[in-house]
Amino acid sequence: MKKWILALVLALIAPSAAMAHSNLESSDPEDGSTVTEPVKALSLEFSAGIEGKSTMTLNGPDGEVDIRDIKVNRNVMTGTLAEPLPDGDWTVAYSVISEDGHPIDGEVKFTTSDQGGKTPDEEADETQKVEPHSEADPMNNEDGDKAVEQAEQEGNTDSLQENNADTDTKAEKGSNSMLTVGLIVAAIVLLAIIVMAFRRKK
């Protein structure tokens, strides 16, 4: 009879003790997931209530990242980040205390990808690759070459036009000179004819 009573007591106590323990049920980001959207906050949901002294930390490629405003609301613990996470592998380590005072530790791992952000090491590498700023030399690029070629063509065109103008001017002067000589010769011939006509009359 005593054995039956003891078994009944244990059967009643065991479920209560199991219900008092808090196990992680879900997280955001999810454990083992790859996230392509900006991660600005963390959320852990447990199977039962947890104490306010529960906490969590976040570690990534460059060490620990500060989690702000860690709050506990019944069975959910949340925290916000100062800025979205860059690409990399991340681990959320939580340490919670269940309602019965039993401590529970665990981890949630996830990966961020295509975030557009960069780790400090990546930013330092890009900074070292940047060359000192220098003014562009228009003579050393394609636009400069085109500008020079166009200027040369315009210069050749102007020179050709000037040469044509000089030729036209010289031709015009030559024509005027020939016309003047022709008029003088015609006048001389005409004067000679007049003189010869007067002599014959005499």
C-alpha cells in the first residue's frame, strides 16, 4: 500500500517539476538559420516563465557585440542592437533562471549574409586599398584624347579655311591687276588710233 501511495505522489510531483523548468522553444533569428534581412533585435521564447535576472550575450566574427535593453516578459527575453549586424556567423549565448530557480544555459547560432554591412577588418582592408586622391589628367583618359583630337580637327579646319581665304584674296587681286593692265592697253591702243586718224586728215 505504501508503494502505491509513493508512486502516486511521484506521479503528481514529476509533471509539476517538469513544467517548472524552462526550455527554449523558439528564437528570432532561428537557430541554424541564414538571415538576409537586417538583424536589429534578438528574441528568445521559452516553454515556461523565466526570472528577470536572465541574460544573453552575442558574439560574432570580431568578438562580443553589445545588446541593449535586455528585457524579460514572462517567458520571452528580448534585446536590441545599436546597428544591424554585418555578414558573418553569430552565437547568442543565454543564461536564464526558470521559475523554480533552475538555471538553464544554451546557445542559438545563425548566419547573416548580404547585409551590405562590413566587419571592422573588412573596412580596414578597403581603406588600405584606397589610393590617395589625385586630380584627373584630361590628357590621360579617353575623354581627354577625344577633346584633343577634336581640337586638332577644328584647328586643321580653321587653317584650311584661312588658306582658302588667302587663295581667294590673291586670285581676286590678280584678276583686278589683269583688268587694270587690260584697260591701260586698250586706252593706249585707242589713243594710238586717234593719233593716226588725225595725221591722215592732215
